[in-house]
Amino acid sequence: MRVVLAEDLFLLRDGLIRLLEAFDFEIIAAVDNAPELTRAFEELEPDVAIVDVRLPPSFTDEGLQCALEARRKKPGLPVLVLSQHVEQLYAHELLADGSGGVGYLLKDRVLDAAQFVEAVRRVAAGGTAMDPHVISQLLNRRSAADQPVGKLTPREREVLELMAQGRSNAAIAGQLVITERAIAKHTANIFTKLGLTQSDDDNRRVLAVLAYLDQN
């Protein structure tokens, strides 16, 4: 799997290269600034891009903006964004086009090699990989501000958090140690309470939930 990597910190970039290569990923470009990232997107055809939100020259959100522009030119281009802190606006921008193949993780997740690699592969396959802390903050904010989310039961909130991370019904059932039939029932209740149309497409379902939760 061909990877474009953008991270300005040398030690983290080098560590990510070694980690990914150990899991048979091919690093076709490893850059430390936004202009080089833009060139990599223009000249190469990665299967997935792993991008730090903040890159030189201004260290604001150049990495994210480069990734968004690349996805506008090539819809569905898989992008996994790394950030030091939870930024709800960044998560919203990343999900806005609704085409899937996106991830938003805190850099702490890199410390868990298996979890990180699973997230990269999920995004590359067109799924979503949202950091649990991002989902938790969105849920907490929406629970305080909106009645529909506040109507969810504690179990439904657990299911929604896992669903929003991109997990399948089978994976959620395994983690919560309940049946897939029970998960299907919880999912139906969640969509009803949030006023969302159910879909057999897991990725569209996750994006719809996240889009709803992140509305102002």
C-alpha cells in the first residue's frame, strides 16, 4: 500500500516511516512542509495519505487544507489526519464532502501500533477512523445543547460512539459483549431519536451521524 506522509517533527516522521514499513506499507513520499505535500499529491498516486494538521510555513492548518484540496481534485482520496489536540472544526471540515476514506486521530494513538495501523488500513479501504476523544467531545457538546442526543440511553451512546469511530455492527457487538441483533435494535433507536434516515452503507451512516452531531 502506497503512503504519502507529512509530519514536520523529524523523530515522529522517522518513527512513523519505520512503523509503517514494518507492516508492509510503502512510503512513496515523506515530507515536512505544505508545499512539498502539495507536490506529492500532484505528482504521486498514494493509496492513503497520513497528514499532520499543522505544517510549515505558518503552522496553522496547512496540512489539513492541502489534504482537503487534494480530495477536491480526487474525490475519495483516503486521508488520515493527525493532530495534537481535538479540534472539532477540523473534524467537521474533513467529513464535509461525505465521500468517506477519512480519519482524524490524536497523535497519542500512534503509540499503539496495532490501533494506528488498523486505522490507516480502514481509511485506505474507504472507511472512517475517528478518534474516540473527538467523538466523546462532540457527543458531550451536543447532549448539552440538543434534546435528541440527550434522549439517548447510556447504551445507545456507547453504540453511537463506536459506530462513529467506523466500527461495524459485528465489531461493536464483540466489544460490548452483546448480540448483533441487539446492536441492530440500538442502531435503529439511535437513528429514530436523531431523526436520521437509516442506511445499509456503514460509512454513509457514520458520516451522517457525525455531520448531525457537528452542526451548530
